[in-house]
Amino acid sequence: MKVCIVGGGHIGTTLACYVKHTNPALHVSIFTRSPERFLKKIRLNDWEGQEAYEVSLDSISSDPAVASGGAEVVFIALPHFAVEKAFQDIAPYVSERAFVGVIPGGGGCEFYFGKYFSQKQTLFGFQRVPFTAKLEIYGQETNLKSWKEYSVVGTQKRERIDEACGMIEMCGLKTGKADNYLSIALTPTNPLLHTARTYEIFGKYDRFHIFKEKCKFYVGWTDEASRTLLSMDAELRELLSAITEIDTSAIRPLAEHYEAPTINLMTRKINSIATFQSVYAPLRAVENGTGFAADTDSRMFTEDFPWGLLIIRSYCDFFGTRAPMMDKVLKWYADYMGVNWFVDGKLCGTDLKNTGIPQHYGITTRHQLLSYY
């Protein structure tokens, strides 16, 4: 079986090495813009398994024909704004009945998958990344830090979920099955978690504020961030309750996922998670060395708002539910970044064309939206 991983970052490189090590019989390739930066042997340090090993992949290429040619399973580990370009690049070369997956599977990719792939090919997505990982040296060494017990997977074609999970498990990843792809698209991971904390750190200042020191993102998490997070989580639950046509029971609220139903418990929980300890807030040193400014090129800004929280919020307009906390956070972001998303309080601004919301793809009714699931 041919497996292609699109993206040579933290998750992509780690996944490629893990899959090849777990099942050496698989043909494993990486599709990356920078193949020249990769060594022939890549070292993976498995912190949880307390082992390290070197892996030689079958192909590392910037040519989609080489990297994805004949691939039967594709894992895309890229920011969501880059997924459509990846679809376009690999679509002519993957196998006729390929499974093409996005990790994690939100970001609106289901709305344009059919633009590039045939009816025989199938989109799948993970609710969450299967593990946390951090590159030690790009293209040379990576750290696999911690595993989730299993990954919930959904397919856009329900009849292929068993086949998809079987092939993913051949790659060494344990899976659970979601009943539909909506259970992937609306999972409240980074779109709620990251935006709540980003709003708390930067919401009191303008974009040009200089911070005296570089703070950590999760360590120092406050009750204010927990209040915002749990409020948005409750608004999502209200949305899910309004979707009566499709089973959304596979989407666990964050309060349940983190076993922290109250503000105080959530604050303690986020501060205590070991794999969160080393993550810094999206800040960059200013040129004169006097402090740190917001790094608005970070994925915390470019990914989790326009391709995460905004998409979840956009579904509320189809099902008639309100989301005042989501609106508050998104309106702050739009003002902070200078983008036109809201007009007279309604989500209809001209800059929405640069996001992943379903309305951007001509979807205007509840029936049209649910037809994708």
C-alpha cells in the first residue's frame, strides 16, 4: 500500500516516520516544498514509548506526481488555508479509489473536495491530531511527545468508513468511527481552545502593543480564558441540539473532554497538562529589542479564527441559534486584524471570501449544508 503524507512539519514528519517504522512493508512518502532539507534517515524520539529510531522513507519530494502517485491513503497535515491547494496538487496522481484525509478534519475542506476528486475517492478526517509532536531539527529529527488512546475518524461517504479505518489502522493508528463527517467538522478543539486564550492575551490591547516578556500560552491560563471557552462550548452545544437531522453525539463538549465542567476546574486542568507546558504565546521579538509584539502570522491567528471558530459560528445562521460569546471574540479579531466580517452585527462582510465558511461556497440553506454530510 502506498501512503503519502502532505506536509513536512511537526505532525507530517512524525507521522511519516511512525507509519514507516510501524509497518515497513508500506511505501511511505512525504510531499513537501523543501525536500532538500531532509536527510536520508530521520530520527524519531518517542518520548512516551521511551525509544528512538531512525527511518528511511521511500520518497521525499516537491513533485506531487512523485510523492502522491498511486497513493491509496493520503494524510494532509497542513494549515487549513493550504488544504485546497494540496487537493489541487495531488488529485491527478492519487489512486482511483484513494482515501484522502485531513488532520484534523475541520476547516471546511468538505465543501471543495468534490471540486478536485472523483466520486470514487473519499474524504476522511480526524477529530483531533492523534499525537502531539515537535520537530527537533527540520527534516532531521522529531519528537513524538504523547499519544491519544485512539482517533475518531469520519468519512464523507458513510459506506466507506470501515474500509477507511482499516487502512488507517494498517498505518499503526488506532481509530474510533464517527457516524458522519459533521462530527469531524464541528469538533471543538483548537477553534475554541486557542481562540479563547488568544483573545484573553491580546484582547485588552491594540495590534501594536509591546509586551515586556514572552509568556507561555497554556501555563498561566486564567479563569477569564476558561469563562470564554466554556461559554463558546455551551453555544456549540446549543447549535448541535438544533441539528436534528444528523447524529452529532460523537462531538464531546470540551467540559467533558477535559473533565472540567466549571471555570475553576478548567483553569486548573489546562495549566496541568504536561504536553502543554512548553508552548509559548504567539509573540515575536521587536527589532529594537525592547519587548515582544503579536505574531499575527502565527497559526493561532491565521488558522483558528478564519478556518476554525468562524466556521463553527457560521453554522448557527443555518439553524437559528445565537452565539454571543463567539460573536464577541470574532468581532474583536476582525477589528484587531482589520478584516470586514460583520456588517451591522451580521456575518456578511466582504472579507469572508477569504475564509472557510460554507456561505462562501454558495451554500445558503440548511438542506444544502446538510447534504455534504
